[in-house]
Amino acid sequence: MSTMDRKITLHQPKRLEIGQGTAALLGTWASGAKRPLIIASAPTAHYADRLGLTGDVKTYSDVPPEPAVGDLEAVLAVAREVKPDLVVGLGGGSVMDLAKLVAVLWDGTDTLYDVAGPNKVKGRKTALAQISTTAGTGSEAGIRALVTDPATKAKIAVESPHMLADIAILDPELTYSVPAAITAATGIDAMAHCVEAFTNINAHDLIDGYARMGFNLVGKYLARAVENGKDTEARAGMMLASYYGGICLGPVNTAAGHALAYPLGTRLSLPHGLANAIIFPHVLAFNESACTHKTAEVSAALGLNSGTDLTQSAHKFCADLGVEMRLSHHGAKQADLADWAAEAHAIRRLMDNNPREMSVDDVTAIYNAAY
């Protein structure tokens, strides 16, 4: 069934650079910047020297894997001292999400809670560059940012075209040092973005094209990138897959898979990609009956067996990449699963996108199957 006549809005960065060595192009692009603020994490801060930035460059490198409101407030305090004319996100999704929020909040009075939700950001005066160092979230492509509320452990989502990057750079050299396990988990996250948008009730022909390109690239390149971290072609292929997944998130978004992954991230402190990898086989199989043809297309791209053994086949795909798929091995207690299921089920902004209705009992069953 065609969906191309349904209204859709697609946002992309004003400029995209992709390829080996492209990180160095930022300095030329940003030649007029006098006070660049680079937001990074401890593992990515050393890449700052590759960007070619001039002026009074400051680097903030204390972004944790799953930032909470206090982490955003800490970097905002630094930004208000620096008064940056350029904000650079140099890292994975968490880093780039904070960079988006800093760029739109540092010079105003609005708090995160004031702009939570869609289209509440008033504007942005500061230039924003996003330099990805992983291949998973696709945050460099999108207009959303997520931060954890420490009180509720829920994700606070902000969405605004004002958070779109002026330039995004995908340099595969910056992903060479990503460990194999993280490469696998983040790659599955990229795949999940594409698959969940592809099978979404809000799916659109335009986004289906990006999703197809994304999960086909994952099928072709993820195992290679895990096996050899310096396989530049595979690394570039995965960065592009991640970027396509980021495009999918804007107009369509994810569905039950990500809703189920979020409590695992906040309750177990699991990296987002790992949480999605654990959930992916179960939700793919759960949704198969509601989107048979599209699930078959995904399965073919990934080399999976559709039908009764789809869960097992998708589980093997992830496990063969080196992902530890058992929640029990990540500190989960079976007694907590029902509460986490209720929490996941309540994330209606995602669950309502799912092609097949999923009850709290269904979520609990998936968590138990993954235990």
C-alpha cells in the first residue's frame, strides 16, 4: 500500500561530509569561529586535535553514556562561561544530544523542562557541528535529543528543527578504536532505527527508502566492522547506515523495540545500543504477523530465517556478533521485569507506533524470554 500521498516533513543537516579524513574539514568550515566549545566524552575527547579548529577552543569531556538532567546542567554552566559561537558534538548519541541542547539553551532562560516535547525550542543563534565517533544512534542527522530524568528514570525528549546540525561529519577513522562489542551493539541500534521505522504504522514510502538502504548496509557491513575495526569501507558503510537510521527517526520514529529498551538503559545502566540489541529479535518476531512482507525483506537483508524460528535466527545474528543477549548476565532481577514492563508500556509516544498492539503482559513475556 502506497503512503507517498501522506504529508511528511523531512529535516537533514545543511551539509554532510562523509569519508576517510573528513574530520579535518571542520576547521575550514568553521574558520570564523572564535570560541568553539567541543562537547565530548572521555574516550572521544582526544579526537579534538583532528578537527583543525582555531580560536579559543574549549573541550568538555565529562559526558557519561546515559546523561541525566544534571549532566546537561553541568555542561550548560560551562557553556555560559565560554559563550561559544560554535558548539561541536564529538562522540556518540549522548554527546551529540547534549550538544544540540546546549546550542539552543546556553544563551537563554529556558530549562530542559520548558522545551520538552515537540517544537518548544524558540530558536538558536550558535552554530552547531556534529562529528560522530560511533555508528549507531544517527543523532547527527536528526532533530531530537533525549536526557534521563533522575527522579523517574524516564527519557525526556526534546524535538525541534532548531537542533538540526549546520554540518555533520562522518569520518570512519574516528570509529577505528571502537571495541568490537560496542561496534556490534551500536550497529544493531542503527539497524533497529531503520527496521522500526520501516515496520511502523506511520511508515512512509520516502522513509522506507532510507530504511531499506540502512538495514541492507548493516547486513553487508556490520560483521565486517566487528571483525576488523580498521576496515574503512565497512566502518563507512555502518556510519552511513546509522545516518539513514537517524533520518528515519525524524518523521516516523521508532516503536515498541525502543520503548522496551529504554527501561533497560535507565534501570541497568546498559548502553543504549546493547539494550536495543537484546530486545531486537523478540520485537521483530512479535511484529511479524502484522507486517509479514516487510519483515521478510528485513530478514533477507540480514540473512535471517523468517517464520517460526525468526526469534532464534535474529537472536543468533546478534549473538554471533559477540553481544551478550541475556538480561540475567547484565544484572537484571526477574522480580523487577513486570515493573519495567509497565514502565515500557507507558511510553506511548513509541508504543503507539507499533504495527501490532502490545500489552503489558506481552512486554513482560518478552523481558522474560530475554532474561
